[in-house]
Amino acid sequence: MKIELRDIYKSFSEKEVLHGISFSVETGKALGLLGRNGAGKTTTIRIIMGLFNADSGEILLDGRKFRPKDHKIGYLPEERGLYPKKKVLEQLVYLGQLRGFTRKEAKESALYWLERLGVEEYKNSRLETLSKGNQQKVQIAQTFLCDPDIVILDEPFSGLDPVNAQILKDIIRELIGKNKLLIFSSHQMGYVEEFCEEIALIDKGKIVLTGNLRNIKREYGMNRLAISSASIPLEDLRNILNNSLSHIIRVVEKKKNFLVIELINNNTKDELLKALSDLELDIERFTVYEPTLEDIFVMKVGES
């Protein structure tokens, strides 16, 4: 199963907020939908779900027009949307029935997910009496309640401690293994790198980067190296490189334990190694630098 967004435009009160959004996501491959606050992620998600209509463009499922009402979609919004004064199990059963379950089916599914997420003991408690983390787990339970084929998670790890985060990680891996179609939106780039093979980066209502994350990392790491010395402090090493090798490299940034440098003017790693040897520098680390997703995010959003 494959969903494709093609040239999606959307305006509110004559202000255009999406300017030709296009990307695709397939089952068994989680897509990381990234962007700064206000970039257009939530609007895009709501159009996919049919909550908003696009002004133009189309969404296709396996080449045919996508009709959200014909599919089971599990959506975890960033903002909690459950009823704080209602009992946990009572409202999950209600939501399950709204999605087409019988009361018995809804109760069975709700109890399964409450137990799986470790909050079954609160089934008869009002939601507002639970901690922030446990409220998040109830919200997660409603997302998976109807065994959705399409899952959209917006900041799913918000409020979860490391133990509960691991439970959710295991569930997400199971969803991917079961060939669910998963869209994952988060500012916590480590989680995106952990689960997502593909990414789509939105900035100011436009897609500025999309594709396979591994390939994108290779592309952005091209001609970049990580360098450090066992005997020379990083700031001193930076000064030496800037003063002596500025015709070969550009120092991009200082990390905690190394410098990121970029080869310039078509110079090669071998030429840089020779130049470092000529300077008789005590180089401890000299490796190809693979940028993190956070590095790429900052670079790309900064460019745009």
C-alpha cells in the first residue's frame, strides 16, 4: 500500500499555508514528517485524514483517489483530545464503537491496549486524575484501538519516561513489521532516525527535502570529515587548520570531541592527509563524517 501526496495547496483566509506539498509513504517503511513549528505539518496531516480539504492537488492510494473514510486510521495528535472528566475505559469503548466496533469488541481492544501500555489499573479512573505520562499512554491506546492500517503519530513520546518510551518503541517496530503505513512526526530527531527509512522535511509550507534517510546522510556527508587530536585542544586545532590549510578545507563546526571539516577546491582525503603529515600534527581521529538528522534539519531549514 502506498499513499502519494501530489502538489497539495491549502489556504486559510486568503493566506496560502501549503505550497505544492508532494511526498509518498509505503507500508513497512515509516516516514518521518519533519518541520519547525508552523511549517505546515499538522495541516498536511489533517488533509490526509480528510479533516481539511486541499484547495488543489490530490492524494492517491495505490494510484487511486484516497478516501480516508474507507480506511481505518489511527491518529495520535500532539495535543491531547480525550475527555478529562470521563473514565478511561468508558471513553475508549465509546470511541471504539464510533469506529465501527461492537461494544464487546471495543471493550476487548481497550483492555488489551491498556494492559499492553501498563495503565489497566486506571481503567475506571477519570482521565484528569492520571499523570501526564499515563494520560499520554491512554491517548496512545485510543490510536491503536481499531487495529488501524494507517497510523499517524504526532510527538508520540511526549511525556513518556524511558521505560514507557521503550514500550512504545516496541509497538512501533511491530507496526512496521506488520506492514502498517506509518507517518511519524516529531522534533526528537533521535526517534525519527531510529524508525524512519524515509523523511519529508517541510519548511514554510514547502517540501525542501525528501527521500531515503540513509542516502540523504551520504549526500550531506560527502566531502566532510571528522578530525581530532590526542594532544591538541579542539579550538587550537581549529586555528591551526584555518591558518595553514584554508586552501584545502573549511572548518564547518566544532562538536564535543572533534571538528567537522569540509574538503574544498576539489582536494581529496589523500591530499589532506599529506598536508596534515607535513604539519606534523598529532591526529587521533580522521574519519568520514556522517551528519545526524538534526544536522541536516538545521542545514536545510537554514538554507531555505
